[in-house]
Amino acid sequence: MKLARIIEFLISKRSLLAVIMLVLMAALVLADIILPPAYTRFPWEAISGFAAFFGFVACAALIFFSRFLGEWLLYRDEDYYDDHE
Amino acid sequence: MITSDWIHPSLVLIAGTLVVPLLKGRAMQTWMVLLPLAVLGVLWLAQPGEYGQMAFLGMELVTGRVDDLSMVFGWVFSTVLLIGAIYALHVNDQVQHVAAFLYGASALGVVFAGDLITLYVFWELMVITSVWLIWRRGSEVSFNAGFRYLVIHAVGGVVLLAGIIMFQFETGTTRFDQIDADGPAFWLILAAFMINAAVPPLHAWLTDAYPEATVTGAVFMSALTTKTAVYTLIRGYPGTEMLVWLGAFMTLYGVTFAMLSNDIRRLLSYHIVSQVGYMVAGVGLGTALALSGSASHAFTHILYKALLFMGAGAVIHMTGRSKLSELGGLYRYMPWTFVLYLVGGVSISAFPLFSGYVSKTMIVEAAAVDGRALIWLMLAVASAGTFLSTTLKLPYKTWLGEDSGLRPQEAPWNMLLAMSIAAALCFLIGIFPGLLYALLPEPVDFDAYTMSVFLKEMQLLLFTGLAFCLLLKYVGGGPKISLDVDWLYRRGGPRLISATGTAIVTADRAVRRVALGQLMRLTSHMERKHGRDGKLAKSWPIGSMALWTAIVLAMLLTFGVWR
């Protein structure tokens, strides 16, 4: 079970990994600011870091929208279909 | 079907499958691996051209058309048959193996069919072979799900046949190329293809049935049915504007409903809908780049989706649980399954160096070249959503997260081997996309590994990850199911029927009550007037009789004489 040990080790270092990840993300956005946009087919392609912003907003929107849809309309008990079939 | 330079791969598979029931143990396992290898060998020898022509009811059938497009799908179908067979080696149920191979043979029959009649025959064969992969789960739930699957596809088959007949009347041919008809033939055939491609609202058969299939059967199902439909759409309906919008809608529908799923294979099934949405949108865009994108995305999708289903299946096989709310903390016990699943996860999420990246970005790029701003944004949201639920939420709640107390063994070697092959292919295609692009019908004028594409994709994905980490406590879930369109025929239909029944009974009662009331009033009226004590039934005294006679006589005299 060596692989489990490696995963365990990574989990124990998760705050370090998080910092590395954040640095990496900052570097990506920075690169996007420094490098001129390759295309401006859409207006937002000229905005540096748009993809980062969009990814964050899209993810948040999906989390809240799906939750809302579930609670408001779609969630049922697991045995909902049982009594009929 | 067999000439010196052409052996139909379906024929090889069907013939080879006939032997399976005679074999047992090690011999059967060897045969199960050799058979898909033989099919790959047959494909290796196949030369472009048309084979196996025969006349049927005055129509010319082409049972084998080999060109670049059919070969792309032929290669990946045979590969996934090999992977799926290895994954299923431990299963001691010949019915399932026979069903899986015949199902594969039918899917190959569809992609090599040069005419619509041959296509229809294999199309239907796909349904009746694949349903056994659901039924052999052996539970009442899967039996019912299998029946719903069968009914929906039976309807789809009738729609397809009606479309083909009309197409033959309109054009005088049954050749299967771009469907060039105006009338109902165009729409009927398109509708049948869309049912199999799981385009909402015609998608619920998939997300209803796949999670109830056997652990090994679902791997084949995730690969074959929807992707044969993508093949037929690429061949028959390139550039159909409606498909751009339906495809983009599919990508969002899939990711939204995946967020509501608690069953791990249902979550992944919604991501089939979502990913096939990219391909459908590519077909709708219809440019060379978009069609190459759709074909290559079908190729990569089959491999990474099979890998994801194998990972989820391994968890179900080892723990007997399939719900996120009942899983958690498995990384200590199934670390290899975890890591191999993650390879599928980063592939479907289109991380650079993995297969989804080199195919999905091509479709997105095609949308950008075409100047489709809204479509581009919709596809970008779906990219975030794909990463969110397949690679963050599902693995987090299954292998990490709260410990569920489950202490399973690691999956058996054959499952891990099959997953490793799929993972290796995902990685290989991600690093050397040229290998895949070389198979495509058109030369590919696209490079996924430019700084611009790389930066956009990485920012999108990593900030999606950030949002997930920050908002983890708002991610819904728990032991619930979510309704979908299948409610209409599982509950809505029966409810409508019983409501209609109740309405008829109520109306009937009301009419009867009113009629009876009128009748009663009439009888009581008669009773009052003509009954024993009724006015008209009384015996009258002589005097009044004489008086009335006098009055009548007087009237007669007065009016009669006067007249």
C-alpha cells in the first residue's frame, strides 16, 4: 500500500500544496496580463484574467443554481418512485 | 460480407461470440481478450471502399463502407471493447459477455453501414443486446429501468424506420450520406438520432438506465450508444443550425443535473449528456474544424468516460454502495482506483497533457472562429461544471471527505489493468494529439498547445477549483434523488391516466345524479297529479260534471256558431 502512503503524505501537506497552487494561479493570471492577447474575436479576450474570473463565477453560479433548483423543485426522497413500481 | 480484402468486423465479433457460451474459466477469459484483438486486426487490414453489397426488396444495401470517418469510430469502439472485456474478466455470467460483444458488433455495424436499411437493422440490434446489460444486474429496479430503456428505444426505432421509408420515397435511395430531404423524412431521422444522442428532453432513458446497469455492462453502454448517434449526426446532419443550440444547452443541462445527483454513476451519466453536447454543437457548427472536433472528442470521450465508469464501477463492486452520501475516505483502501479515476477526471475536464484537452478545445475554438459569442460562453460554463462535479465533487466525496467507515479491498487486478490501459491512452493522446488527428477525415489546422489556449483553459479550471474549495459547504447533496424528464412517464403519465379516470368517474356520477334527480321529480310529479290522491285521479261529483258539460256546450255554441 505504498500509493496510499504517498496520498496520505500529500494530504498531510495540504496547506503547503494550497499555497503552491495559489502561487501557480497568480502566475497564470500574471502571465495573462503580461502577454498580449492572441485574439480579440470576442471583447472579453482582450481582458487579462477574464478566464480566471469567469471560471470562478461559473463554478459559484452552478453550485448555487443547482442547489436552488434542487431545493425548490427537483429533490425528492429516495423512495419516491418505489411505491409505484 | 467477406471478400479477399474485407471481412466485416461485426461478423467476426458475432461469429466469435457464438463460441463464448461453450467456454468456461480460463479459456473463456482468453477468448474474451482475443476476440476484440481479432477485431482490431481486421480493422488494421481494412482498406477504404465499399463492400458487401446486396439487393434487398429492390434496394441496394452496402453493409460495409470503409472511410476515414467510419474508421475513427471503428478503432475506438474496438479499443473500448478490449478494455471493457478485460474489466469484465472476473464476471462469471456468459449472458453478459455475449450481450456486450453482440452490442459492440451492432455498434460497429452501424458505423460501417453504407445505407439506412443496414443501419436500421444494427440500430435495433444495439437496443435488444444492450438491455441485457441492465437486466443482468438482477434487481427489480434494474428490471424496470431496463424496460423503460427498451420502450423509449423501441419508439425511437419506429421513428427511424418511418423516416427511412419516407426518405426512400422522397429521394429514391437509401444510401446514408448527408440527409438531403426536406419533408418529414429529415425530421424523423433527426429525431431518432437525437434520441440516441440523448439530447434533452429525449435524454432521460440514459440517466435513468445507465446507473442501474451491471458494473461491467455500464462501461460498454457509456461508450457505444450515444457515440454511434454522434457518428450518424456527423455523417447525416452536419451544419444543422438547431444542433448548435441544442448541443450547447445539453452541455449546461448535463452539468447542472450532475450537481443534483447522489448516485455516482448517475452523476457520470449526466456528464455523458454534457460531453455529447459538445459533439452535437460541433456537428451543428458544421465547419471542417468543428466536425474534426466532434469526431476527435467522441474518440477521447469514449476512453475517458469508460475510465470514469470503470473507477465508479470498481467502487460499487468493492463496497456495494453507489451513493456519495454513503461513501468517503476510501483513498486508503482503493488508492489505485482513486488515482486512475483522477486521470479520467482530468481528461474529461480537459487539463493540458490529457486527452479531453486536445479535442474539446477544438470545438470551442471552432465556435470562436465562427464568431458565436453566446455559444462560446455556454461551453465555457460547462467546462467549469465538468471539472466541478466529475473531478472535484465526486472524488472528494468518495475517496476523501468524511470517512464512511467502509474498509474495502483494492479492486481486482483485471479491473485495474483495464483502467490503466484506458488511462495510458488518455495520457498518450494528450501528449501526442497528432496520433489522433491523423485518423480524422480532414487535416486538422489547430494546435491546442498554444500559450493562448493553455492560459485560458488553466485559469478557467484552477479558479473553478478555488470556488469549489471556498464554497464546499454550499455544495448540495445528501440522500435524495432529483426529478428529471423521466418523471413524465414514470409518474406524470400514470397520474394523468388516473386523474383522467377519476374525472370521467366524477363526471359520470354527476350526470347520473342529475338525470336520476330529474326522473325522480318527474315520477313524483306524475304521482302527485295522477296518483291515487292526485288531482286528475279524483272521482268528481255529478254536479261538477254537469257544470263542466254546460260550460263546454256553452263555449261550443258561442264560438262554434259565431264561426
